[in-house]
Amino acid sequence: MANLKASYETVFVLSSKLTEEATAEMVKKFTDLIAANGTIDSIDEWGKRRLAYEIDYEQEGYYVLVNFTSAPDFPAELDRIFRITEGVIRSLIVAKEEADEPAPKAEEKE
């Protein structure tokens, strides 16, 4: 039977206008959602950072990186929830490739 799980990485940026309590609740909401639909490999909260460019008149955002494993249909649902949740100003979900064996090194030609 084929492997029905895949590895993903998501980064989401929360509004800096949220209070510390509201930010912590949002992070918990999304990590609980991911944990309910898969397994979390790691969570890395980068904290408040300056945005590369202004988004909705905001210059800072609270960054969170989550690595997780889930069924292939879950990231689409997670993306939908990111888009409809007020307070999330940007999000990105990326499928990570499984590395079965190391990539061959280019041989030097003589």
C-alpha cells in the first residue's frame, strides 16, 4: 500500500496589532488544528519581525514556522482556514520532498 502521508512546512504571519494573548491563542489554534489532522514535527516561533514590504498598512508581523506530516488533502483545508481567519496577514504551505538517498555529486571531468 502506498504511503498516505506527506511532509509539509507552513509559515504564517500574524498581525502585529494583536495582543500577546491573542497571538498565543492564534498560534495554539493553528497548532491544535494541525495536530488533530496530522503529526507536528517541529514548531519554531520566530516572533515579531519587520516585513519585507508593507501589508495592509502593517510593517511588522509575528512569524511562526511549523513542520508537519499529514494526509495530502489537509493542506488545502489549512490554507482555506488561514485565508478566512482575521489576524493572519500571510501564509505559505510547502510540500517537502522525501530524501530517500543523497543526491549524486557531479563528477569532475578530466
